[in-house]
Amino acid sequence: MDLYLWNSHLTMKEVQETVAYQILENKAELSPSDRALLEKAESQRSLAYAPYSHFHVGSALRLADGTIIVGSNQENASFPVGICGERVALFAAGAQYPDQPVDTIAISVASEEEDLAPAAAPCGMCRQAIAEYEVRHQRPIRLILGGETSTIYLMESASQLLPLAFDASFLQRKKD
Ligand code: THU
């Protein structure tokens, strides 16, 4: 991807990036292992601590060696202290299996305020955390997104959700 100076009218060039994902009608279209992972994420929704938002997020991730790690959103009366379900699982994986790349993350949402909550994409902070995990292990992370409706979103690399991402390379620049 080319990064251009946006204020340079002499060399201005338009860059477009696309996000590719599949929309599946239901779980039957998933492979057996992806389906099991999504069902694991669904089962984690009931363990969310979400007394403020009433929005329950369960996640289950599969490491390259097949280990499954789970998480759910954990809120706090001081709202910013709370952590999203996918980051609970991702950081647990980093803490317990630092050398294992993450292969796939399944995320499933449900709301106490809505009868059938549709699948939701990860928030910006989670996109940043997942993107860094891809860089760290030099391996794309697949995402499976589900909700209470049957529709499922599938993408092959989570970093597509964060174009022009900030990463460690920006911290390593030195003065001449
Ligand atoms: N939440 C997640 O767990 N993951 C996301 O990607 C979006 C939001 C949680 C945070 C909070 O506990 C609740 O959903 C409402 O924002």
C-alpha cells in the first residue's frame, strides 16, 4: 500500500483499499471446526459481565496448535475500565501461549435489549489489538462473526478491518 502526503497537490494519488468477507446464511455453511468454534463463542456469552450495556459478547479463539481460548466482555462501574470479549481471549492467549499464533477468532454477540441481535464487527480497539497479533506472529487471523440471527460473516484476515493501521514501525523511526 502506498502512503501519500495528503497535502501534496503535486503528487496526490488516490488509494482505495477493500475489505473482503463472506456472508453465510447459517452455521451449516461453516466447516465443522469453525462451527464448533463459533458455538464455543456463543456459549461464552452467558459468562459476560455486562450489567451496564446489557450487550453480551462471547469469543473463542483457536491457536495454531489447536488450543481453544475463550473470553467474554467484562464491564466496570468506571466504564472505560471494562474490556471487550475478544481482547479478554486474545490477551489470555498472549499470556498463556506467547509462542502460538492465533489462527481464528470467533465472536458472538447477544443483547438483552433486542430479540435477535445481528453479528457485530470488533470495535476499533479490538481491531488494533488483533492487527498487532497478526504482525507479531506474521500470520493472518481469520474472523468469524455471529449473533443471534443466523447470518455469519467470515473474513480471512482481521487486519483488513484496520487500513492505515498504526504499528510498531512508527515508534522505531530515528532522527538522522
Ligand atoms: N464489546 C465487545 O466485547 N467487543 C466489541 O468488539 C464491541 C463491544 C463490549 C464492550 C461493552 O462491554 C459492550 O460490548 C457494549 O459496548
